[in-house]
Amino acid sequence: MIEHEDFLPYNLPDISDAEVDAVVETLRSGWLAPGRRAREFEAAFAAYTGAKHAVALDSATAGLHLALVALGVGPGDEVITTPTTFAATVNVIIHAGATPVLADIRIDDYCIDPAAVARAITPRTKAIMPVHHAGSACRMDEIGELARAHGVHLIADAAHAIGTEIAGRSVGAIGDAAVFSFYPTKNVTSGRGGMLTTDDDALAERCRLLALHGMSDDAWDRYTARGAWAYQVLAPGYNYAMSDYQAALGGAQFARIDAFQRARRRLAERYHARFAALPAIITPLERAGTTHAWHLYVIRLRRDLLAIGRDAFIDELRACGIGTSVHFIPIHHHPYYREAYGWAPGDFPAADEAFETMISLPLYTRMSVDTVDRVADAVEDVVRRHGFKGA
């Protein structure tokens, strides 16, 4: 059992016999390429998010890139995003030929600050790409108003946000497009993979075309009894489509989404309860009117109450057998982006403050409440040994 392992990993996927059976059935079917199972996964995901279309892809990175290209973002354009994100968010902007522009976050939820977005908009701005950090909902009403006022596209990086809602509405149905991830650490996994959701018929059609080498729709069926060998290439597309064996795993996982989300919320609430009387620990925020997906449980350290820094705190937890991570090393701290765009640590104060004090604790559905207590006990012990009065 996880509770008795010498080292508790930061994350483990939750794979049941249903997922194994679905993948084995697909392997035995002889059809591994994009096909029926991918389309079924798309239909289920669209229904869950309330979006009109869902496009299954090989990764969330592919989905973000497709959204940009399909919406005409390219050289000479700027795309505004957050420094508190994984490199893929910025890389796809670069690969589309556009220029990434960073806008600082709100320190309370680590999501992009609409006021900073407003300051970053220029005549070259073509899109805004907010990131629903850790499963917390960005302030999409305010960002959407900015996008409409300036006539720019709104593409959400929803890699962490399966289950994230605003006023009861999935973030997958907000903006021009949203893109979700099924990487092994995510709330639902297909090994790797992603899903683009949109209400825009033309955008969905364009993304489907570009995802399969730019080939015409009949290319999906060309190896079936109803298909034909002939096809047309209508655009210089990409090899971004999700395979059927990925979709088999992802679809079987997704059938468990409600149970997964209940489990994550229960574990997050246990963390909340354990840290409620620990002033040195700032717990994650779920803003009123939103539903947090609890992909990550990110705490922040009160430096005024602790005689230990974030890195040393992580080392202490590791010595107790607790795995952790940090989400994320900000974009403007990485050598490539600093050299290419002139950014430097200190340029985005809220992102810097978050980075220097944040720790992602273990949170996944194979954990139990007892496992959360094991983590919380270790955190409390470090605080007790290194905290100032009142910590």
C-alpha cells in the first residue's frame, strides 16, 4: 500500500482493470490509428464540458499549437500569457511564428492577472492565452471582456483544468478554444494526449484537418471497408491526431471522472483541515463561484514565519519520504527565454514571489486520507522545527 512505502511519490496514475481491458481490446482489434475510439472519446468529452466540438490530439501542446495556427496567429503577432506555466505554453507561440508577451499573475491563485493583461495589450496582440494553474479557474469574465474589447482571440491552456468550472460552466466551453492534457500526472490520462474544445464550427474543422497532415476528412476512413485509398492534402498539416489505443485508455479513464474528482476534492479538503491552524502554510484558493479541479495542491510558505527556505523545506520533506514538485519555474527564469526576449528574474514580482515559496504536495486518487495525514504530519514537523513564534 502507498501508506507504507518508504517514499511517497509526488504522483501516481490510477489505472484499473477497465483501462487495461480497453487497451487490450483495442490492440487485439487490429486498429491502432486514429479512429472510432478517438471519436467516441471526443463525443464524451464534448458532452462533459458542454462544448460543441472536442478534437482528440496527441498532446495538449499540439492542441495549443493547432489553435494558434488555425486562428491565423503568426509572424508579427503577439500572444499574451503567464510566466507561471510550463515551457510548452510559450513554445507553441514561438512555433506559430508569433512573439510571446508575459503578464504577471495574481498571487492568491497563481493565475494571470487581468490588470496585467490589460497593460500588456498592444496593436500587435492577436490572442490571450490564460493558464488555469493547478486547476484553479482564471478570471475569464474579465479576460474575455478584454479580448472582445480589443478584438483578439482567447485560447485557454486548460491542461490542469478537467473539472474546473466558472458559475457551473466548464472552462472548456469558454473562449475561442480550450486545451486539456492527458499526460500521466493529470486527472485523466491517456499516457499522453490532449483535447481541444470549441464552439466554433470552422475552428474545429480546421483543427481536425491540420491534425492529420492536412488531409481531407475521408482520410480517416481510407483503410476501412467504406473508405477509399484516394485522399487530398488541403493544407500543410501536422501529425497531431490521437491514436485509438491512447483513446481507449483515455476514454476508460474518463468514464471514472466523477469518482476521480470527488476523491481529489476529499483529499484537498483533508489538507485544508490539517493546515488550518498552521499560519506558516498558505493553502490553495478556490474562489467563490468557481470549482477547482484539484489537479495540484500547491501550498506557499510564509517566509516571515519560517527560518527555512523553500528548497530546504523540500529537502526536509524528501528526508521524510515525501515527494514534491514545484509548478513552475517561471518562464523568465529559463536561459533561452531570457536571452531571446530580454526577460529576467524580478520582471514579474508576483510570479517570482510564488515561485520562491510554492510547493506542490502529493495529490492523486490512489492516495487515502491516511496518506494525506502522513504528508501533513511531515509538513507540520518541518514547520515546528524551523518556524518562528506564531508559525
